Amino acid sequence: MNSTAIEVAGLSKRFGDVAAVRDASFRAEPGRVTGFLGPNGAGKSTTLAMLLGLTRSDAGTARIGGAPYRELSDPSGTVGAVLDAAGAHPAMTGRGHLRAYAALGGHPLARVDEVAATTGIGEYLDRRIRGYSTGMRRRLALATALLGDPSVLVLDEPSNGLDPAGIVWLREFLRDFAARGGTVLLSSHVLTELQHGIDDLVLIDRGRVAWSGPLADFTDSASSLEAAFLARTMEVHP
């Protein structure tokens, strides 16, 4: 696995009179799991959309391995992204969905069974997606992101719908991915779970990066990530 960093510098985006993201700068390093946190409406989704080339920024840059996503020679072989678990057509089977995305990305069809085994959905591949639980759809979305054997994962709320065993599995999977040199940028509202699963933290609030650095430094003066998060955001939202 090639080591690839995420670099965001001076990123800004307005929607009319609303400044969704304002001069945001941070890094997510190879070999580490970086949590991307913030209150609702803080600018997380907009930042991830700009990082992945889905929304154009007004200013600043977002680079993966030194290049904007749109300029990557092999996008799905570099970055695996999970932003919306509802992207799979309910009438398709899991196998049909993965085969279609493998073909679109130019990846070997053998990867379908490999990523299904990795994410634990092998026995469900020939079922219609309409019958999948929310947790199974999340696993299918992650399997789709893994088709290109990427070195970077960008995940928005990947544990939604997972049962406790699934959450533990996801945490261990991401830890192993990072241990092999991968870069993980993970957005989630499940702070108690993130405390056990991330190395670094980026906190965004009202469109600005309010803090970034090792998790241990952020929680040093608090009893938990949740307590530190609430204290820091309440400073801005009394």
C-alpha cells in the first residue's frame, strides 16, 4: 500500500450568504486514523465534498497525495469513499452492484468476492439490496469503496446502522488499514466509539477548523472525547 496524505489548505466555500467553510486547513497522515468532528452544520459534509471533487471550492486547495481528486490518474484506486449508503439501487443484488462499480473503475471482477469477504457480506451477495438492513448497506458501501484497493479511505458516518459487533469490526478494520500505511479520514457523531478508534482529531465549527492534532492532546484535560468536544464547542456556542 502506497502512503498518501490528505492536505487541506485555506479551503473556503459559500452558498449565497452562508459561509459553509472558512479558511480550513488540516492534514490526515498515512498510518493514522483521523477523526473529523463538528456540530451539525459545521461544514464537515461540504469539506468532504470539496476534497472529493464533488463541490468546487471558492478558495484554497484540497489534495490527496499532492494532487486534487479530479487530477488523480486512478481515483478509485487511490481513494475509497463512503458518503452515502443510499447510493445502491434496491433492485440490484449486492453482487451486481459491486460488479458494476468494479467495471466502472477498471478493477478486476475477482475483487468483488474479495471485498465481500473482507466486509462480511459474502453470503448476502446474491440477495436484492432492498432486503439489506441499514448495517448491511453500510458494509456494502465500504466494500464498494475497497474495490480499487485504495490507500486512502474517506468515510462519513460509516458506523451508522452497525450493531455493536459490527462497530468493533469496523474499528479493528480501520486500525489494520492504517497499520499497513493507509490514510483514514473518518467523520462520525459517535464520540464514545471514536475515542477508541482514532489517532488524530480535526474539529470544525461554524466552518472553521477550531483544533487539529493528536487525540491525546485534545482530551488531555478532560475525562473523555465527548467531554472535551462539548467543552470546546460550547465555548463558541454558549
